Amino acid sequence: MPSAEVNGVRINYLQMPCESAEECEDLVMVHGLATSLAFWYFRHAPSFSKRYRITLYDLRGHGRSGTTDSGYTAKNMAVDLRKLLDHLGIEHAHFVAHSFGGAVALHLACHHPDRFASLVVADTHISAIRRLQKGKGESGERIQQILDRNNLDLDAGEPYFGYRLLSAVARLKVKNRNISPELEGLVRPLLGENSKRTARQWLRLIETSQAEKELMGDDGISPDRLRGLHFPIQAMYGERSPAMSTGERLLELWPHADFRRIREAGHFFPITRSSEFIENCCSFWKDALLRGIPRRKGDSDKRYFRSNRFYRRDGEWFFDTRESMENGPFRDLVEAKSYMGGRSISRMATGDHPE
């Protein structure tokens, strides 16, 4: 794979050509901590390359990029990204970013908004909002129960709990300890095909550099800066993720943005619910960029989290009605849509209102 020396570090990157015969725009994808560009490569990039020229890269200290003693703040890694874009001649692009990758992208956006055609930010926590969070919340309590059952001495209410969890599970992995399915679900990227190598790389990073200290510091992203972003934005958050508190705060800052809640999903829903994630992104690029975020007549400027009516869980399909009633399970999406269609016709025949 090619690499570029930028901002004092070697950055590994990969570009995928656009399949469309038409002139294509650029799409840059930024992964989160303890993973690599492979997070996007296998499922998302091939789908998105039908419309965009894709650029993936490994964050500093991740994947095949170089490791330095310091430089792991969101601010500095945003400089890495900006200089990589300069190196590649990408002046204007769409961006997709997950978790800490979202903090990197947002930092770049706050200082160089002209480089953004749009941004999809997925389950990104922001330090200014972490510090305002009081208690664990419903999702935190659920996660705390999992930690307690697995004898991990961690506090799910601690602001940077997620980073500590990554380290704790990485240590279990390199010691060949048994990891329960419920704990695996919290840190899925560390438990993939190359999980032991990923775990070792993460531990080496936090134990031999200033990464842990810098990552748990102030990311330098202020609400006032975020309020000044006016390009198209989609914010997606997992219903069961601790980062949901950041999403709820962003509702107040971005009246123009599209907010999506992924039902019953945790932090890594771009992987665990990849089809739904891809569908949301494509709908956003197709509709919101052309006509703006849809609003009902009489709606105020306040934004709300919306959820897809049809969704998948444990290999089966469900759908919700406007009364928030869950219907299912169904074998596939076709069966679910067929059932909903028949249910609506039945309601109309009896004089009830359709969903």
C-alpha cells in the first residue's frame, strides 16, 4: 500500500477508483481507535465506490501507519488528515467518520469547513459533552452489568471508560483468556480475524507513547465551533451506546442536520449493522444533499432522532409502526414489507388509519 510522510509521521492510505463513468466526487473515510482502514474496506468502501472515489487511511499509530511518541490529540491528527489530503490533491470531499475518527474529522471541519461537501459522523463522543454527562444513564447501566458479570473493575460512567475497556479486553486477548459473547459485542473490532495482532498493537501504542494521556485530554472541539458548521451533516448514534449523550446535545447545535438512531445498537453499529449504515448514508447523499433534510408541515427548526422503520436484529427482520409497536420477526426484508403492506390494507378495509 502507498504511504505519505506528513506532519512528522508516515501515513498509510488506500484509494479505490469510482465505478461510475461520470466524473466522481471524493469520499474520505476515517476509522476510530484500535482498528484500521480495514474497518471500512470490506463492506462499506465497495458499496460507496459505485458513486465516489474512496480514500481510506490508517490513523497515526494504527494499522500500517507510523507510531510516534506523541501527536495523538484530535487536533494533531486533524493536521495529519489535512496534510494527507493536500498530498493527494483532494481539496473538497465528503467525509464518513466513526468514533474518535469523528473527533478528528470535526476538528478539521471546525477550522477548514470549505473542504467539506458533507459529513456523516457515527457515534462520536466529544470531550466537552462527556464532562457534562452525569451518571451512567440507561445504556451505561446495561454496560456496567456486563462488566460486573465479567469481573472487569471498570466504571461505565467514567468519561473515558471506552478507552479503558479497549485496553482491558486487549490484555485478555493477548493472554488467551476466554471472552464472553456479551463482552465481545462491546469491542468487536478487537475480536476480528486479526484480533490478537490488533490487541497487541493497541497495547503497545498506549504503553510506549503519550497516546493514552493525549486521547483522554480535551479534544479542543467546542460547542460554539460546532454550531458554526453549516454544510450537510448526518449524525448516526447507537441507541445503546454511551455516546448517545453527545448525539442528543448535537441536536441543539445543528438544526440543519439529519439525525439517525440505530435501534438496539451499540457503539460499533457501522460493522454490526453495516447494511443499515450504508443505506442511511446513501439516502442522505441522494436526498438531503439535493433537497435538504425532509420536514413535515408545521415542524419547528428543532431536530429529532429518526429511526428506520425496517431493521435487522440477530439475523431477523422487524418493523415499527407510528405507535412504536414492534412487528416481527420475519425471515427477510421482503416478508416484513409484505406483512406491513397487508396489515395496512386490512386496516383501511375496517376503517382504521394506516401506519
